[in-house]
Amino acid sequence: MKRSRKNLFALLLALVMALGLTATTWAAEVVPTDTFNLELTITKMVEQTGNVAPPAETFTFVLEDAVNEGETKRDLAYYGITLMDDLKISTAAGTGTFEKTFKFKLPASDFAEHHWNPSRNAGSDGIVRYRKVFLLTEQNDGKAGWEYSTKSYELVFTYDIEHGDMDLDVYWYGDVREPAKFINTYTGTTVEIPFTKTVKLGGNTAPGKTDFELEIFDIGNSNKNEYKDVTYTAVVTTKGVGNYDGKLIISGPTKQVRQFVCEGFSVCEKNNNLPGWTYSDAVWYVLPGEAEDENGIPKMNIYSTRNGEGAAEDQMTFVNTYKRNSTNKTTTPEKPISSPKTFDAGVALYGV
């Protein structure tokens, strides 16, 4: 009986040892099948020079394969890396700081198969980690008024074999770690031309609230591509008989505004054909003077003659008369009359 128990115990012990060895063998042969998920945060800073706030914009970034000279540059997929979103940041109008986090998905194995660079410790042939480096830059889309960042960062993916973990680090100038930050500057300006709208009464009924517009024509610089992003507005709202001050405001990227005004232009009132109104037939000529501001924009002078003869005027003037007569002969103001909504489109559309 005792001998049978000893034999049974020996068999159980042998079985436990066999199972332990088998489990060890299985553990050594397990290959990771899951993936790593990494994140990269990019900061976009928008600054302003000039007197025009930056418009809303979308900026694009580029990841370029960092390889030795003469080697072929590959995309992310070649290295088994998947970018889960477009590498773009959209900003709101005005200045400010905008951040966006981008996600990457990577396999947890087969780094040699995906062409990553192996690293070894000194005096050892064993591979201790795999690395892959990309250069992160901002794409210069050439949009008018914008100065693009020229910064370049190293984006380094590192897999540590001993610890089985993955890191994503951002470097600027060698071993200096720094968050990815790109600064863009928008340079825009405005030119303002003052005008006065005079409303007179030509009948026995006073006019109600009415909008009047001016329009630019006969632009001296006929190359519309040089100021394709420039816009202008010139609207004044009247509320009966009297004088009303307004401004013709030209705005856009500084360089383009300079091209728009460099050879002058003509201004007249837009005839919206509202009932009861006579429109001004005055034409004014706005010509550049010799003095310039810090952005190279000339001081604009107002003349009543095309060739700029005589003294410059302080402002443009336009006179409108309301000639409606009603049977009750009252001068009580009518209900508001609105012209079409003001425009804010490229001035090239209004050039002659």
C-alpha cells in the first residue's frame, strides 16, 4: 500500500513538472498580436501684424521619412504605422493658440519586417530596441497674407524590447525634447476713404430708413491677380433728411492692398433703383500720394477730377433726393426701405 502511494506521488510530481515545462515553452513562443496606440499633440499659434485680424484658416503638416541621402523615402504604411486622422489644424478667425491631438496605431511586433532601424548596446550583438524617425514640418500653402513656420521637428518612434513598450518623442535640434509648436503670422491692412451721404426732401413725404452703397470701378492696376483677395465695403444707412458719414473700407493682405491702390481708382454710388429716390451721379477719383505708412501703403487723396488737378478734398460727397408725394401731404417718415444686402466679395468682380 505504501509503495503504491509512493508511485502515485511520483507520477503526480512528474506530471506537474511536465506541465510546468510545457507552460514555459508556450510562454516563450507567444507572439504579441495586439497594437500600440500613440498620440501626438501639435500646437498652432496665430499672430497678427497690421490692422486686420487673421481670417479662419486650415493648416496642413507633413511627416517626411528621415533617411540617409540617396535612400528612398517611404510613407507611414511602409513602416506599419497608421495615422488615424488628417494632419491638419483649423483655426478660428483672429489670433490665438489652437491645439489638436493626432493618433497613431502601430503593430506590437514584426519591426524588422516593417524596416525599422535596430539598436544594439555597446559590446553586444543583441538588439535592444527598434527605432523609426520622421521629420515633422508645416506645409506652405502660399495663402495670401500668411507667413508660414519653417520649424522642423524629429518625430521618433521607439520600441523597447526588454520592457515591451513603445514611445513617441518629439525632438528639436538633436537631443532637445520640445512639444511640436508652429507659429504663423498674418499681415493684413485696411485703407479707409471717408464720404458723406446727404439726403434731401423733394416731395411731401419723408423717407424711411434706407441703405446706400458705393462701388469702385476703373481700377488703375488692371492685373486682378495681384489683388484677388482684397475686399471692400461702403454702406451707409440713412433715417430721413440730413447728412450721414460713412467710410469706404478696403481690406486684405497688405501686399495685395498695396497693389490695389497703387494706381488709384474711381468711386460712384450704386443705383439700387429704389422707388422715389434720385441717385447721385457724382464720380470721385482716389489717387495715391507720395507719403506712405509703415507697410508701404500710400496716403490716398480724393479728387473731383480724373487727373487729380486742384486741391484734394477731405471726403467724397453724394446727394440723394426723395421725391415721393402722398395725397395727405404729410411728412411722416415711411416704413424702412432696404436696398440689397451689402457685398463683401473680391474687388476684381467690380473692376471695369
